[in-house]
Amino acid sequence: MRRGRLRALAAGLAIVVTAASCGDGSSGTASPSAPSSASSVAGPPGTEVVVPHRSVAERQVASSSVPDSSVPESSVPDSTVPTTSEAPPTTVRRPAEPSAPDRSAMLFDQAVLHEVEMQITDQSLALLDPPTDDRVPVRLTVDGETIDGAGVRLKQGFSQFQGLDKKPGFSIETDEFVDGLELYDVDRFTLGNATWDRSFVAEQLVYELARAAGIPAARTALARVTLNGETFGIYVMRETYDERWLELYFDDPTGNLYESAGQGDDPDTVLELRTNEGRDDTSDLAAVAEVVATASDEDYRAGIEALVDVDELLSYWAIEALTAHWDGYVYDITAPGRVPPPARPQGNPYPNNYYAYHDPQSDRFVIIPHGADLSFGIGDHQWSVDPSTPVLVAPKQDATIAARLWDDPEFREELAARIRWVLDELWDVAALTERAEALGDLVRADGLSGTRETISMATFEDALAAREEFIALRYDAVRAELEQWATGDQQREPG
């Protein structure tokens, strides 16, 4: 097993897989599932390393045949040729990290507990609660840097919906009232109240794993939030998916960004446009819906791969399943017969908590994770997930893109291989536990001293221990499931 990849990420390194170009400057045979915009370089035998969302440095490297010398030797994969059962996926990705050398890394530095102070007039406070979509002016200070002209509103999601008399979540837009105003080169971020994630670590670990697998995902950090002199408590600060975020992660940020509607049984082809609203052209999404609805079984894979980055979806699906992020796009643990009791908890059978970006450069959709606070088992809770809960289960019915892919036995084998790759290359139990403990130490230093905190330190410690136990037990449980799958001892039929 090779499980040291996340250690490099935990140390703040941007590269997990070393790219070594061929001596003649070529990059080998292109994978049919690789985005046309991605730069491909030689990887382990029988594989290809793809750089789908490149940083500035990576773009420079991709234009030459010189290997990236910035990668430390310790992060270079070993040269052992995997056995058939442990072969990596046909496409191995560099981590997706923001490209611009801006100051936003300071805002999302996870090594410190950030200080966020908001000053809001009484008149504006009266307009803030009950929550609406309108923001009110706020004087905002983060780690000693202050701006006037930002806007704030209360978050309205299921777990965040709390009034000012409790511990509400906040949505910040720095240029709401002053055009072009930014803070640490960021124009939007949220402050999540961690209502369900009593460990304060779940979202951060999921998004780190996603970026390590080449999936663009939000950066996060912990912050102590004060409003008008009252310290509310510790929040999860997360960058917002918007035009500015797209500029950091994609070579072409002008495409359509969609968010899941979160309206019960809406399928994944019914999404809310979040950029280019003035243009209001959603023909790209309509094309996907048409293929899902009309393509024959024989033509579906080729048809959907022309519109959706299926290779990226494989990694996304693998991480959702491994982290038990059942409140997301695809991983379904709710249907009777798929996950036997008592392992089957309550869950969300509908696609939720994800974004989709139509990358103009590749002309394909990329799925982006969101709202992962209920992942990693959650501990002693009605929505807890046991570490032995299967990963190779049919997707949510209304995740129609994925559901039709699952119907293909070859795709199910590809998914099993991708889960195996993420498990062996990224699921480093020691490194994940170390990351959780480092974040936990920030909470311990604060002591949950905020006036709006709803849990005790004992509850926090229990929740963190439950997350760490899930991380430790998940590896062996999934390994055993994959072995059963490989020998044909597990049901492989759809549904």
C-alpha cells in the first residue's frame, strides 16, 4: 500500500503526483476520458497524469519538456508496477490548487485560528434578522485588516438557519457596497456555524482530499467570530464559489457555474445558474439533459463523456463514498436493500450540496463538492454512518448522469478501481488524523469560549474522536469490500 500522498498536502505542498515528461517533449497517448484542455504527462506504467486545472507554475511547466523540479523527492510515487487488482485509474491527476500568487492563502491558513470582527449598526441589525437575500453594511476586520463597505447576511441553509439570538452562519461579500473592494484578495466567503459538525474538521478534510485528487474545492480555515464586541464562537470560514474563485482554479473562468437547487426531487439536470445570469444561456446544461434522456445504452457513455468530465466524476464519486458524504451529489445510503440495517442511517436520497462548472476550455462539466459537514461518520447522531457502510452502491436516483453510468458494468469496475486508488494513494490514516488533531488543537486553545456555542468541550472531543475512528476503520472496511467485489462475491447489478 502507498498511503503517503496526503502527508505532502498536510505539509502545505501543492503537488502529489510528479510529472515527468518524455525525453522528446511528448506526453504519451492521450486518455480518451481526459479533458481536451488538460496537459498530460507521463505517469506510472499504464497510466497518464493529467493536469486539468493548472496553477501558473504548472502552466509554465506544461509548456516545456522539463519535469517539475519543485516536487520534493518524498512525494514521488514508487516505481513498483501495481498488480492487476491494485492498478491505478487510467487517469491520475495533479492536485487542484489555486493558481494566482495572491494573499488569499493568508485568509485560509489552517495553522491559525483567525479573528473575524464585525461591526453592524442597530438599524442594519434589525434588517439582518429574520434572514433575507439582502446584505447589510458591515465594518469587517479579519486578523487586524479592516474594510468598510462590505455586506453581510445570515445564511439560510438547513443547518445554518439560526437567528441572531443563537449562532447563525454568515455570508460575506466584500464589494457589496464598494465596487472592487476586497480583503486578502477575496471578495466573498462564508462563516459556517458547524451546527452538525461538532468536530469542526469534516468539510476541511473532504475538500483537502478532493483537491489532492484533482477536484477543485473550496479552501477553509477556522475563525473566531465577534459581532459588535460579543464573541459568538468558532466558525468554519470557507471561500465562496463565484467568478473570482473560478479565476483561481480554471484557465478560462467565463463558463457557466451552477449550484444544485436543493429542491427535493429535482434531478441533476435542473440546476441554478450562479454566473453569467445576465446572459441567461443554459443551453450547455440542456445538452446534458438531452443526452441523459434520449441516448441509447450503447451511445450513452460516449455521449455523456463529450459533455461531462467523467474521469473527474469518478474521483468525485470515490471521495463522496469513502468519506460517507451522503448529503452530496451521488452517494446514496438511504434506499432499502442497498445498505442493510443497522448500517443504513437516515440520509438524503436527493442530489444536494454540489456545484457544476462548464469549463469552456474542455467544453465539459466538472462537479465541485460542497456542504460536506455531515461526512466522516458524524459520530453519535441520528445521521451517523458506520465505517463499514458499503461504498459500491447505486447512486441517488435523481443523480441521473451518474445513475445511467452505473448501469454500465464496465463503469462500475472503473469506479471500484478509482475508489481503490484514492484509498491507497490519498487515504493516509496517520496524515488525516494528524490534520484533524491540528485543527482540533485550535479549538482546544479557544476552549469553545464563545457565548453562542451550543456544545461543551467534552462533546467536541467525542465528535473529533468519532471522526478519527471513522478514518481509521474506513480503510480496512473498504479494502475488504473491494476484495469481495474483485472476486465476484458482491452483488454487482444496478440498484
